[in-house]
Amino acid sequence: MTRVRVTAPRSMAPRGTALTAARSAAASREAAEESDAGQVFVRSLIRSQLRLALVVAGGFLLILVAFALVLGLVPGLAESTIAGLPFNWVLLGAGIYPVTGLSAWLYIRTAARNEARYRDLVGDK
Amino acid sequence: MNPVVGIAAFVAVSLATAAFGFYGLRISRTTGDFYVASRTVRPWWNASAIGGEYLSAASFLGVAGLILLSGTDALWFPVGYTAGYLMLLLFVAAPLRRSGAYTIPDFTEARLDSRAARRVTSLVVVMVGWLYIVPQLHGAALAIRITTGLPAWVGQVAVVAVVCFTVIAGGMRSITFVQAFQYWLKLTALAVPILFILFMLASNGTPAAADAAVNPTGAPAAGPYQTISLLVALLFGTLGLPHVLVRFYTNPDGQSARRTTLIVLGLLSVFYLLPTAYGLTGRTFAPGLAQSGQADALVLLLPGRMVGGMAGDLLSALVVAGAFAAFLSTTSGLVVSLAGVISQDLLGGSVRGFRWAALISALVPLGIASMTDSLALAGSVGLVFAFTASTICPVLLLGIWWRGLTDAGAIAGMVTGGVLCGGAMVAGSVLGAAGTPSWLALPAAWTVPAAFAVMVLVSRATRDRVPRTITRLMTRLHTPERPLATER
């Protein structure tokens, strides 16, 4: 295969290897993404992913603060028990993990959905 | 404790580790194999390996010890260690994988287009790694001393020797198998004895936790500042840990990096119930350990104390094996990632260079560990988290999400965070545990914002240094991979 000259608006120098078919397809996709129209989609994807991450992180931190406040402000938690274990230990020692897992699962689902929407927009098959 | 038990457990774990290392020797041939296991590790394997690597001496021994000492205040440690992975998932996992970089310095160089930023990052990564290996070796010293009565340095040297052999023999491919195996070993080693103890207590009719509110040392409760600063360090420190991040490069694509992180969260959540149970049981039935300054050995001593006889010896052997798995896996993970950084920057990136770099990365902390004394394990690892949260974390977060970050800003921020947090650590060790005010003992609450602020302000002032490749890079970091053209 002969060397193909890359004419896409690359800002980095292309590597000195021969381009395979897959690579030139990738290069043309990069070119499309770096055009002004492509960048509108890219920027909106980045914004929605960042917003999603911040919302999930903020929600999780709020729950964490709520746990801390309950532990600190509600009297008598250390005396009440669940199945023989003190309530404050159960709350902090086991109760936060399901919240963490649920937040992570929600995030992954929504992030994948954002990416699928982006694929649709740029016409990736 | 019967010294034969401890020695037998250590030898068994070392042999198993070495066997996996040898198995890896036969299938890793190329430089790519050594560095990132050719990026084809399945999410379950990878997640087990991350769990194996992450659950260090601090998690295996330190958390239970700290819970014994300070009760519910210490429960924030496992919460923070786990929630750190949530932050990693939200802000770093997929973009970092898509960056295609091998190491954190690779990432900063690609993002900032600057050799200088790369060198500063390499320096920080090496410091973090060494700081993190030292408490592992302290843990090994403690375990050897408590379980066999041998001098403490034997444990440190043995751990370093096994790690060097495994890493030099097989590189990351075998390390992945070793780490995955060690997660499950650690889980079993903690779960079986504590379940045995709990069933025994239940059948004796003893209430599971009669007076957990008892405070064995009479230490004051942590104030809001301590809790907040600890959580800042743990939440943001995890996403800067070099040995954890290097694992993400072994995922095939960004979405599988996310799935891996989700599995890791599950594995950690299950694991951390166990040290909590040890701490609670220890607080109820063995508060004497806290007064005699042996809190970190609680996990090792509890099965023997509660059960006794032959069964007690067997359970102790299991726990000791798990503890050594913890020292070995975290140390070898750190040595691999440090060796990757050192060999790429100093030794030309060859397999031979990687082996030399591995030796250097293990021997320096051995020297430091043999010259210093063990602090509370969970506390000293918490300080390392504060250090990464003030240095590597801001570079990653701003580099991934903010187009305006420049090389000058990144360097200024890392230096600020490193100097402030490093200074606090040095001041803390000079003043001693009793004389250190809490804002110096837990510095993350002010060093992390300071590093972020300096990074943003200097980047704004050097706006013209934003690399010209930024558009292409942000596109690469955040857009999903195509199904076929994954490697370019």
C-alpha cells in the first residue's frame, strides 16, 4: 500500500507510518469532529457529561452531609439498636455503600445514553 | 501466637504470588505486555485486580485498628476509601482511558504539550508511590513482629523481595492475575474468621455488641473540621493514585472503564463491612489492645483471642495470609506504576529499563521504612491521599474538564499543593502526634483548594500558553470510541 497524504486540518504532525484503511476512516471522523459544526456537538456532549457528573457528585455529597447531621444531631442514636447492633454503626458502617453503588449505576446509565445521543447526531454507525 | 502459623502463612502467600508471576512470564513478551497487559483485561478481572491493589495495609489492618481506637469517627475512613471511586468514575475513568496514555505523566504531556509539566508530574508520582509503599512495609514489619516474633526488618525485606521477583518476572500481565487473586484471598481471610467468631458468639448467647459505645482510650471525638478534611483527602485523593489509574489503561474502552469502576465499588463495599465488624467486635471484647498500643494488630490477634486452640491457629493463619496479600499486592501495584514512570522518563522505555526501574522503586521505600517508625497505618495512608488530592487530582480534573488549563498553571498548582501538603506532613512528624494541631494533621481541607486556586489563576494569567492541540484532545477524551478503530 502506498503512503496517503493526510489533508485533514491536523494540528499535530502525522506519524510517519503508512495509513491503513481503518486509520484513514478514523482521520476523516476526526476531521468531521474538528469542523465548526462537529465541535458544537462535541462541546454539548462534554457539557452534558460534566453536568451529569456534578449533579451525581453533588447529590451524593448532600446525602453524606445528611448522614453526618443525623449522626451528630439526633440524640439517642447510639443507644437504639437494630438486630443487636447500635443504630449509628449500622447507618455509617453499612448504610452509605448502597447509596454509592446506586449513584454509580445511575451515572453510568445516563453517561452511556449521552454518548449514544452524540453518536446519533454525528451519524456514527 | 504460634510463630509457625505466621511463617507458614507468609510462605504460602509468597509461593502463590510467585507462581502467578512465573505463569505470567511465559505469556508476556512485548513491551506492551509489560506496561498495560495489552489493554485486553476483562472488567471482572480488572475490577478484582483494582480491588486487590487498592486494599492495602491501611484497609486490612489500619481501618479496624482505628475503629477500635476511635469508634464511629473512624467509620468515615472506609466510607471515604469507597466514595473516592465514585468520584473517580464520575470525573476521570472514561476520559482517562480515552486519552490513550500509559501513565499520568503521559497524560499531562499529551494534554499540556509540555515536557516540563511531564517532569513535574513524574516527580510527584514517584513521591506519592514511595510515600505509599512505606506504610505497607511498616504493616509488614508489624505483622512479622506480632505473629512470629522475628525482628521487624525481616517482614519488610521479605515483602520487597517477593514484589521485585514478581514484577521483574512478569510485568503487568502477571500482576493483573496476582492482584485479582489477592482481592479474593483478602476477602476470604477477613470473612471466614469474623463469621466464625460471630456465630460462636451468637451460639453462646452473648449479645453481638453489648457496649460498642465504650471508648477504650478516652480520646476526644473528631470535630467537623477533622471529618471534612479527611473526606476531602479520601474523595479526591483516590482519583490521583498512580497505581489505581494505571489500571484504567488496561480497559479496552471508556465504557468498559466505567463498568470496571462500578464493579470495584461493589467489591469494596462488601470488603469494608469486614474491618468494620472486626473493629466493633474488638471494641466490645478486646478493648485492652487499644490501651496497649497494639490497635493496628487487632485483625491479626482477634481470631486467636476469641477462638483459641487449633481452630484459632488456623483462623489466625488465614488472617496473616490475607495481611501479607495486602502488603504484597499494594506494593507490587505501586512498584509497577512507578517503574513504568521511571523507565519511560529515564531509561528509554525498554523492558530491561523497566526491570531496573522496578528495583529502584522498591528499594528506596525499603530504606525509608527501615529508618522510620510506624505511625497508625490508616492515618499515614490518609496523609498520602491528602498529598495526591493536592497535586495530581487538580491536574487531572482541570485537564479533563477545563480547556483553559496551561502547563504553567499545572506546574504552579502541583508545586503549591505539594509544598503545602508536604510541609504539613513534615511539620506533623516533627511535632509528633500529640503536639500537631488538627489543621496540620489533616491538611487536605486547605491544601486542595489552594492547589486548585493557584492552578486556575496562573492558567488565566498565561492564557496564550493553552496548547493548539486542545480541540483535538478534548474531542478524543470525551467522545465515545468507534467499535472497530479502537487503537490508533
